[in-house]
Amino acid sequence: MTTQQQQEEKQYDPGDHTLRFVNRPDDLDPLDDDTETLKAEMSCGHAVTPQSLTGWCRSLLDQGQFKFLCPALTDGTNVKCGAEWSYQEVRRLAVLTTEEMEHFEKTMAASAAATYCEYKSCPGCNTYVEREDLSNLCVMCTVCTADKGKVYEFCWQCMKQWKGPQQRSDRCDNDGCVNNDLEVLTNCETTTFLEVQGVVGCPSIRACPTCGQRVEHDRTGCKNIICPRCNVEFCFVCLKLTPDCLETSSYYIACTDGVAPRQTSIPIWCRS
């Protein structure tokens, strides 16, 4: 049986009294007007089908996210619900198959590790090293230091043995040590939004204003984007956090402050 066939056959058991069933349109599908198909209410009160819930959560996983946030709009507003669903709730109400559970759990684990830890393979010994100070490109490898009998440090950016002052966030003194992400932000093309009015000359790639993760908008939907690394939602156009942007604008119109210029530095994530 194909994945598509499994999706099509997913349905709730009407006799399951542990779920709250409703007969109203699917809140995850703005085009849905079906009031006959059985829907289940999530903990936040929004109605879903197994298919819509699986599809939305898969899309979040594909973006590198491991937290499941409700995208439904609060009644009568343009504000997204944003409630976080536990994996246990998603697994149950999405009626995940064994294959889907395996995919979800492996992907979530990999995304969480990438979010909360910074690991790279040491150029001297190929063992994985964690960078604890995100503001310093100079990283010491304990394995190489022990093997060589002296401190061995390498550059997190160019991946060569470190040269120059030990506390730097821009580059080391090796030739060709450049921040490739910053080069991309500086030289990327501009983009247009299919559903947002009045936005002209917006860079197609941005660095998340909270953690510095490089992100790209798929041009569909609203102008806001949820960072796959820190899970913070911000406006791709003006680079303000979504609540600040929405004070003077909305999801589908140009920002009051216009398009933020190309970024010339990458924010450092200060995790609390």
C-alpha cells in the first residue's frame, strides 16, 4: 500500500470516546467547507482530520522543525493560534502509521540535535567537536590536544588550524577565511511574493533575526516565516518579529517600515 493510499484511508473511530468529535470545517484547510466528515478537536480547540494534521506536521518536519505549532487563525482575526501540540497528541490524532512514526521520531531527533548543539568534524582527527561559545570561531579539539601534547585549535568557519587572535567572531588569519552565509546574504537575488501585495526588492535569503539561521521563503502564503532552528516567527520582509510587524501591518500587505536592507552581519543566538 502506498503512502498516499494510507493517507486516504485514515479515519477516526466514532466509538473512541477519548476524542472530542465535531462536524465543522477543517481548521487547517482554509478551503474546506465539509461539515459531514468527522473531525477531531486538538487540545487548542481547532478541528482537524488525520490527513490535514499529518500533512501539516510533515511540512514542519521538512522545514527542519521539531515542534508542532497550530497554524489555524484565531476566530475573526489574522492571528495564528500558535499553540504547541505534543508529539503524543499529533501521533494519536494524525493516526500515524508505524512507518510515519519512525520517520517523525528520527527527523525530530535530528532536528533537535541540530538546533541545540553545534557539531563539526575536527579537521585534525575527524572526531565531532561541539562549539559552546557561538561568538568565537576558535575551537579547541581535546582529542588532538591530547594526541599532540599541545593545544590544537581550528577555525569553525574555514575548518583550518587556527591562526591569529583566539577570540574572534568574523574570521581567522588564514587566507580565504570568509563567512559563506554572509556572502550569500550579500549577493542573493531579490524575490517576489505571490500573495503579498506591494513588496518590491526583497532579498530572497535572510538570516533569522533571533538565531542567525539562513532561511529562504518559498514565496507562497504570507510574508512571515517560522525559523526551523529557533522556532521563532518573523517577517521575512521587514525582519521584525511577527507580533511587532503586525502592530502596524498584516500578513498579506507590505510592511509599514518597508523592506529591510540586506543584512551585513549574522545575529548570534543567545540561548537562555
